[in-house]
Amino acid sequence: MASTISAGTTAGTALNIQSDTTGNLAFKTGASNVTAMTLDANQNVTFANNVTYTGTITATTFSGSGSGLTSLNASNVSTGTLSTAVLPTTGVN
């Protein structure tokens, strides 16, 4: 049986925290009880939609295409492919 913690907000909606049948901790929002985020036993977090974060994110590894990443310092990229459009140009004599 799933356990639930509900807390009302000033907007009149509730944040429900439930342990689902797989043992994940599920954060659900709104009257429709839609899962917004899950946290599993290995501390992996899964978000249902976009994430906006203010601050610094430090990662030791990254997986995926990285197509949504912007403003990277190319000198910090150790493997992969960089488009020549984002690399500096130098004159040739």
C-alpha cells in the first residue's frame, strides 16, 4: 500500500509524496495527482518535464547527446565533436 504525505499550499493545491509500488518516492502535483518527479532507492532522480535550476551544477560524468547544452567552454571538453561554427578562428599568413 502506498503512503501519502499531502501539504496544502497558498495556491490551494497540494504536493503529494507517495511511495509507489516499485519503491520509488514519487512527487505528485495538482488535483490530477500527476507524477512530477521520482526518486529511486539508488538516489536517481527522474523529472517528468523541464528542469530550471539557479546556481551551479557540477557533474563528473554526462550521458546523452548534450544538444540542449549552451555556453560551454570548449577547452573543458575532452571528448566528442565540436562544430567548427563555435570554435575561434585564427588568421593564416
